[in-house]
Amino acid sequence: MTLSKRTPYPAAGSSAEFPRLPFIHPLAAVDGLVTLGEGCSIWAGAVLRADMNTIRLGAWVNIQDNTTLHTDSRSSIEIGDYTLVGHNAMLHGCRIGRGCMIGIGSIVLDHAEIGDGAMVTAGCLIRGGKKIPAGALVLSKGEELRIVPGAAKTALTIAGSLEYAALARRFLDGVFGPFSKEEELGFLEQAREVIERAGLDPRKAAARES
């Protein structure tokens, strides 16, 4: 495992406490050709197994409990900055952009690509080779996917990623309990700064895709 040195700070003027080094929960497994960006957090039961190809995570990415990332000889995994991967998800040999959400229990298969700022809601199956446009909202409708251009709530995703970075700091300090309303509003304000700085507005992304 290696640590990436090319990583941005969450937002200018931030008052929250964020860890600079990646956080790996004691019950997570990170093996092989894995590169973790600054401020990443890998939570209990998550498995990142890069025995045949690389897994590269950008800055401030969180991989939540019991999620699996795996590669094979022909497909690596790349995940962009500020992306949130929910509990019990499975990613195999795919590319996930910046500021994306992969919802609880979703599966993203080989050579699929998720555009910057997109939201894949809980329980979606993104089949191999499928391309999801930047800023899109993806919903599961039985065996079909409904893709709504420009409807992703990217600010909430990025706020969640910053919240998870703060949770990692709390875990290391042995602090547990809810965030205050002021803290939650702070994460959202910082997320809006990130969107502006990184060009991740979902409506503008949809316009560029059209």
C-alpha cells in the first residue's frame, strides 16, 4: 500500500479537524497494490484487495463498512476525490469520478464508469462497461436503471465525505456521538466551496454532457 502525496485540502478556512493521513479501521483489510489519498477512511469489514491490479483512491474518499473492492489482471479501480462509497457496496474493476456517491448495497462491475458528481442510489447494479454521465442521479427500478441527468445532490455527497473524515479523527480520539447542527451546516458549506473550486456542479455537468 502507498500513500498519495498529491491531495487537496477540503476547503479554505475550514475549522473542522481532519486527519491528514488515511484512516484504516483495525477490522478492515487493505492488501496489495493500493494507493490511498490524503484523508481517506476505510471502515470496519471493508476489503480492498489489489492482488492482480491497482486500486487508487483520491483524497477524502470513504469506503464504508463491509464494502468490497477487487480487481483482476485486466481491470483496475480508480476513485476520485471526495467520493462516498456506502455500506455493503461492491466495486470490481471500475472507474468512479470525483464527488460521487455509490449507495448502500450497490454493485459496479468491470469497466463501468461513473462520471464526476453522479449519485448511484442504494441497491443499483451498474453492469460492466456501463457509463453514467457526470452529475446524473441513478435509481433502481426493478431490473432497470433510471438515469436522471443533472439531478445528483453532489453537495450532500461531498459533505458526507468531509463528515466521514471528521469521524475518522473522532475515532482516533475515542470520541463518539452525534454532530451538532452547526457542524453539519459547516460540512455543507465546505462542500459548496469544493464544488465551486472543482467544477462539480451537477447541472453544469449535465449541460456539458448534452
